[in-house]
Amino acid sequence: MKRILILGAGRTTPSLIDYLAKRSSEMNWEVRVADISLSHAQQKTAGYPNTSTCAFDILQTEQSDSEISAADLVISLLPVRFHIQAALACLKFKKHLLTASYITAEMKALDQQAKDNKILLLNECGLDPGIDHMTAMAALDKIRIEYGGIVNSFISYTGGLVSPESDSNPWNYKFTWNPRNVVLAGKETAQFIRNGRYKYIPYHRVFTRIEPVEIEGYGSFEGYPNRDSLKYRELYGLQNVATMMRSTLRRPGFCAAWNILVQLGLTDDSYSLEGLKKLTHRDLMNTFLYFHPSRSVEYKLCEHLKLDLHGEIMQKLTWLGLFEKTPIEMDSASPAKVLQELLEKKWELQPNDKDMIVMQHQVGYSIGNQHKKLQSSLVVIGDDMQHTAMSKTVGWPLAIAAKLILTGELLDAGVKAPITPNYYRPIIKELETLGVNLIE
Amino acid sequence: MKRILILGAGRTTPSLIDYLAKRSSEMNWEVRVADISLSHAQQKTAGYPNTSTCAFDILQTEQSDSEISAADLVISLLPVRFHIQAALACLKFKKHLLTASYITAEMKALDQQAKDNKILLLNECGLDPGIDHMTAMAALDKIRIEYGGIVNSFISYTGGLVSPESDSNPWNYKFTWNPRNVVLAGKETAQFIRNGRYKYIPYHRVFTRIEPVEIEGYGSFEGYPNRDSLKYRELYGLQNVATMMRSTLRRPGFCAAWNILVQLGLTDDSYSLEGLKKLTHRDLMNTFLYFHPSRSVEYKLCEHLKLDLHGEIMQKLTWLGLFEKTPIEMDSASPAKVLQELLEKKWELQPNDKDMIVMQHQVGYSIGNQHKKLQSSLVVIGDDMQHTAMSKTVGWPLAIAAKLILTGELLDAGVKAPITPNYYRPIIKELETLGVNLIE
């Protein structure tokens, strides 16, 4: 029996565990789920065959060495800063490691060591990063190899949103992903190139530089540029491409309202607010506005940021409870942390809610003098609060990669991302059988 | 003969050297100026008696030990990151050290050691920090001790500007201070308290939160909030004050135009621009704007940031050469660095230009039921490009403190700032004889 060790039993694990456990008898696998909270691990494995659980702390070396040495393959869904610990232990005991996180410089530095030990440290094998790379490379390789075309432009949109049937708030958004990451999203100068011209957008203007996107059958969205798109040119072999831009999708109107929170400083995580215990949410809004002896917080906000007092943006902000005289009840926190607390209540996915993943690549290419466009879209709807589209699209690529490695169908070593055909072909093919379909 | 060792011969040294050298025969001093560039040190001491110079690198321990051990008192005008090296050597050889920089955490940690060795490490003894503290404490102590009043509010404005007679550009501004600091000014959430209400302003809105200030005889200014004002409450003994706000002064219209540079991302120092060699300043402006096949850079800027194409802001930006097709001629640099290069040419102080320091404190206080206001202002005009008001107001407080220490009139130990009467009384008194007058 081969043991698959899953580190971390967070919100992205249900579909991963479901996939592996359902095939465990046939494949002769044991699925062991390790989490800092034993009950979390137990909840996630309840009712599945061939599973086991343990309380686990990656920083307790003795325990983590013992768990990792007893496994045949390790999948880490821990916070990204802990992956390096997992990787070092995997190298020590010669175990393959899979993660759905970006390759850090520290991880990259283990490449030669991993190759020498014939160990695969596969990262970026979830949704974003993960399915985005795989579907992009599938499209690009098709154009370059099958059609003999030259790629001129690559634009890609990805969003983790709420399904239309569960879309019940004025922001058309609920959390299906780490709330802190959502609050701090875009906190980096956006960098991309368009028609041969570099474009740089500082954080405080990112949410004003939006573009409309239509996805057939799913309506209208808007995309804002997602951090550094320039580095993807090398990764995708598009060094000389005139347009390279990756964007994040929201429903129309989200960015204009979110921008107000950015403008006010509510997403600032760089300092601690003083005297929070005594403040209400309304008081906090006031701290970001100029002093006036009699004007209301709403009036000052609208006047300062040129908003319509009865417009959609004010409706969204009001719905969040930002103007309510409710106590904040935190000791000391950054504005971003206070905002996150509030949003976690308002944007919580309800038990029967379904989330939705939307991804679209638009690739412009030429064959001789002919200019063509390839568009590939992917929409995944979640089943419920547990088996979310996010859980499926992060967990399944990891699960499939684990299967391919354990059956010997995939053989590789070093620090890798799934951007070559040996990864993306079998993974995309099996994702399609699971209902994750790319529409070209 | 007592030796005063000055580390660094930058733009703030001429008045310091002038003060010390002119009194050197009478006081029996040798003034030794050490700089990484020997010729810089020689230029600054040329024509003065009892001076000597040497090439000096604080990181060459042997040489810096030998220079510091041979001195009776050390004044460091090195970049702030080097003060700690100077302080450690001063402790080793039991020499007093004076700087015009903020006390860092590293410096603060030397307090007990300095006290044990009876060594004074006096910091924040220039203009800002320096004269600002001393004049503030003089006013506050007068109210508290002499008048028996209770201070309710403290608002302070400081600006290093160009004198009206030398004011010859549409920004009404020239560099009299480290250009890099000017370009990166305000890069921190501004924090202050006003009428009992905390106010926090993120960097990207600091230059929109300006207030008009009038200084009698010198016309109109505008002030923008200067970083963290809250921490001054403890320093000034104003823990319960309802208003505490420190601002930086510019001439009216400066901030609105500077804000456009901030909004565009031209003050961003967080990443390197790619392919700079091929870009003109006009191209660079375009990288911060949306793509359009035919609209001009000026049109796009005005449309995006709601500017009048022929208004004052556009005149200021145009005067800087931001829309010119001149090559940037840098290999790789952040936007802030490119902007600094450009500004250094445009805002350069000319040989006969005079700079101007403006400072104003507004202190509100009550005696019983009576509410009163004390306003103290200070304006210093430079003589020329060398003996700037900046050089005088930074150099003279250091020079006077050095004299007080060497003559034994001032005796203290530990890591200190000049916020107590033993410092501010004699220093302010002598500054007045030098023409630095506080007008109440």
C-alpha cells in the first residue's frame, strides 16, 4: 500500500481527498491527512475509506520527519512559507512533493539537489498557478507546433467568484479563497506589455484600470491587471510577444467600489490603528476623512472622492456596514485586518452556495500574413460550500499529478511547474472527464 | 588644542565649518573635515584657519578608529545608516558624537552604554529634526511652566523652499536638500490626531489633503501632513493632546501637480523599468497610461486624471520636460530614480540663488476657561548656493552644541535629542544672534 501524505486540511482539500480516497482501494493507496488541528483533518476524511489522520506541526522536526519518511508522496497545502520545510524533509527522505503555490527563490535553489536525488518538487500545480499555466501552454503549443503560427499577444483572465444562482449581494462576490489574500490583492505595481508598450500601474490605480470581459453563457465581468505579467513571457516562451497581460476577474462594479476602500486606506496593512476598542466602524471611516464639525461621514466621503451619495458605490459600501455605529471589538489591528474581519461576515459562502471559477485565454497569432485569434475559456461551478469550484480546480490537478507519479506514468526530477506536455496533456485530459472543460 | 572631527562634507557643512573655523583661534580648536572625497573636504575648508582634511571611509575600521580616537568631539553628517558605526567607535574611544538625524532603534539601544561611559550621543540637533524640537519645546514649556496653561493642540509646519527673489520656476521649488528624500517624501501613511479624532492618510492621498498657511511677510503656502505625527505626543509630553499634526510646506499649487506624479506612479521606487535605454521621457509617461492607438500622451493623461489640458498642473508637468522626446539615457532604474534625474536638472539651485527655511508652530492652550493661541514663526534666507538657509539651520545648532560641550557649559550623557532646556535655551539664544529669529 502506498501512502499519500496531505499536509494541511484547509478549504482546498475536500476535492483532493475525495479524488484520492475514491480511487484508494483500486490503486492500493492510503490517504493520510495531517493538520495542526486533528478535528479539521478528521472532518475532511469522515466517511472515506483508506484514510487516516494525525495532528501535525511542520515545525516539530521529529514528528514531521517521522510522517514524511513514512509516506510515498507528499502534497503540501500548508501556507506557502512552510513549503520549504516540507521540501527539505522530502529531500532528506527522498520523497516527491507537490504544491499548488508559486515557486519561491528558496524552493528554486533546491533544483540541483532534487535532480541529484531523483526527487520531483512539483509546484504551481493547482488553479492559479496551475490550470492557468497548463491551459495556456496547451493553447500556445498548439499554435506554435500544430499550426506553425507565431504568437503576438497573450491576454488571460482568471477569477474565483460566486455562481449566478448563489449571487445574493450587491458586490456579486463571496469568499472562496483566503480572505487575507483578497483584501491585499493587487498590492504590487501591475506590470504588463501591450502592443509593444510597457505599462506600469501603481497599486492605488489598479482598480481604475479595468476592462470589460464577456464569457458566453455567464455574462459580463471586469478584469484588473494582476501584478507582474512580464515575467510570464519567459515562462511561456514568449520573450518577444507584443502583448502579455494577466488579469483578475470580478463582476462589473466591484472594482469601482473596491477602489474606494483602497483610496481611503482601508486595505493598508503597514501600521496598527490606535485605540480601536473605542471605535465603531463609522468612526474608523471618519479617521480616513478630513475633519469637519458638522458634515456627515457619508457626505465627506462622497465629496472627497466624488461619489454619488445615492449611487451604486455608496450602496455597496453601506451594505458592508462601514457606516454603522457597531463597535470594532479588536484590540489593535491594521486597517486591512479590520476590513477583513468585516468582509468575512458579509462575504461568507453559505452552506448551499455554489462558487464559480472563470478563466479565459485570448491568444493572438499569425500564420504568414494572416492574423488569427484563439480563445479558450473554462468555467467550473462548485457543488456546495465544501466541494467548491476552488477546491476542485486546486485539488484535482494535484491529485491527478500524484496518481501519474505513483503509477509511474510521469517520471521527472527537480523543481518544476507543470508547463510541459508530459504534465499538461494527461492532467487536462483527465480534468475534462471530471467536468473541467476548456471551450475553444 | 581641541580637535573637532566632522564626518562628511556634503551640502549642509559650509555653515557648520564657517562657524567653527571662525572661532577656532579664539577657542583653540582644530577643525578636521573627513570625507570620502578629499577634494570635497578641501573645497569646503579652503580659506579657513585651523582646518585640516582627510579622505575618509567610515567602513575602513582602522582608519576610522585612528581618526575618531584622535578627536575630542565628532560631528557626523554622513548618511544616516553610517551613524551607528560612528557611534560605536565614539563609545570605544569615549568621544562625544553629534548628528542631525533621527534617533534610530539601533542608536537608542546604545543609551545605557553611553551613560556608563559618560559619553553624549546627541542626535536630532539640526533643523528638522532639531530646531523644530527646540522651538516647539521652548513654546510648550513657556505655556506650561511660565503661563500655567494646558496645551490642547499642536500644529507645526516646516518647509525648505526657495527665497522669493530666486523663485524662478512654475513649481516655486528648488532642491536645497537631498533630492532622493524629496522624491520619496511622504511614502508612509500620514498619521495624526485632530480634535480628538485619529486621521490616517495613505501615501497616494497625502498630496490631496493640503491646508493653506499664511506666513506674514512671506505670503501663501500649503502644508501636507508629514508621516507619523502621533509619536511626537510622547516626545513633547503631550500624551493627551486633542490635536497633534506636523506638516511640510510647499508653495500653493505644488502639491496638486506633485500628486499627479504620485498618481501616475513616477515616485514608485519598488521595481526597475525594463528597456529604459530605448525610451524617451514621453514614452515613459505613456507607460503609465492606458493604450490608445491615436490619442496623445497629454490627452490621455488629462482624460484619465481629470486635468485641464491648458491648466496650471499641465504647465508644471510640461515645464519639467515629462512630455519631451528626449532619451532617458539610464540603463535600468526605478521610476523614482528617473524622475529624480530629471528634477535634479530642473530644480537645481543656481550659484546666486537663495533658499528659504520656513517654520511655524501653532499651539492652542487654555488657562482656566480661557482659550489662547501661541504662534511662533521662523524664516531663514540663505546667502547663496553654498551658505544656504538649510546649511545654516542644520549646521549652526550642531556647531553651537559642540561649543557648549567643549567649553563644559553643557554636560550630559546617553542617547539624547535637544528637547530639554539645558539644550534648547542656549542654542536658541545663540541662533538669534546669528539671525535665526523666532517671531511669536
